[in-house]
Amino acid sequence: MKLSDRQEKIIEIVKENEPITSEAIAKRLKLTRATLRPDLSILTMSGILDARPKVGYFYSGKSDINIFRDKIESIKVGEIKSLPTVVDEETSVYDAIVTLFIDDVGSIFVTSDGYLTGIISRKDLLKSAIGGVDIEKVPVAVIMSRMPNIVYLEEKESVLEAAVKIIEHEFDSLPIVEINTDSTEDKKFKVVGKISKTNITKLFVDLGIEN
């Protein structure tokens, strides 16, 4: 958001004199309070200024970008997750390819006894299909990426953290898991959802429409 020269001056006055009333700001600028009302409304709605009744205006230090960042940090992936596409380790590569196209997804999560053991991407399946593998007989367990090479999320993580992981690791989607912390056995990961570029893009669009 581009601020006007007058709005920039208002911000400086508030920074130097907070808390300060609208009447005092108007007096310093040699303007009426009515003239300043639209500018003060814009600055408070954008979060740059904070207004407190009978006290005056404070500088909050937040811009539109900071507010947007705070918003997506407050939203957890568990709130916007979608259904994951999951197959068992014994599923053939052929059946996995069919599943991928039927569900129209970029990645499939692989499980054994209900727990996450691997992930397969479109690229993995394409390599198998053109690489001479007998896709009707070879199970996905042979070609999948395995732990600890799987990047995952927990429901409590923020959308911002999810976006960073997706960009850093160049994945289309990530599994959302519940971690079995039973001390008597190794960690196990139950897939409870997924977060994808589509989930995040839709959220950004929805937030833009709301604003």
C-alpha cells in the first residue's frame, strides 16, 4: 500500500508524540479533524496506527505485509488440510499411476500397517514407466523415497512454515502426520492429511477476498 505524503507526516507525528489525539494531530498539520479522518481511518485499518478511545493514537509499527504475515502464521495446517492420497507398500507401480491420475495429485503417500513409510512423486512414477520396470508387478516400496528423507508437517505447524518447507524442498505437497511417541517403539507417523501448493494458494486468495 502506497501512503500519501500527509499520511507519512501523520505517522511521524504519532511516533514522536504518542499517545496523541486526532485534534492534536490536526493542529500540528494546520488542518481540521474532518479532513484528517479518512487518513486516520486508513492508517488504523492497515494496522500502522492503533487507536484507543479517550487516549489517542499509537504507532504499532505494523504494515499490511506484517499483518498478512501474522495472519498466515496464526493459521495452522490442520485448519486447511485436505484428504491425502495413500496406498500400501504392496501396491503395484501400475496401480499407483492409476490412483495418481484418478485423484489428480502430484504425490502419493505410502503406508505399511497404517503408518507412513514413503512418498512417491509423479517423477518417480514416470521414471519407472519409461525405465523398463514391470510396473504391474513391482511394488511401490521399491521406488519410493523413504524415511528419513520424507519432509512432513504436524497439524500445529503454521501455514507459513508449510510454505517454507514446500519451497525449500521443491515438493508439490507434504503429508500431515500424527507422531506416535510411545517410548517402547520407534517413532511412527500416521497420515492425517496433506498440505499442497493448491491449499496454500486457495488460502491466500480467500484472505485477499476478505480484505
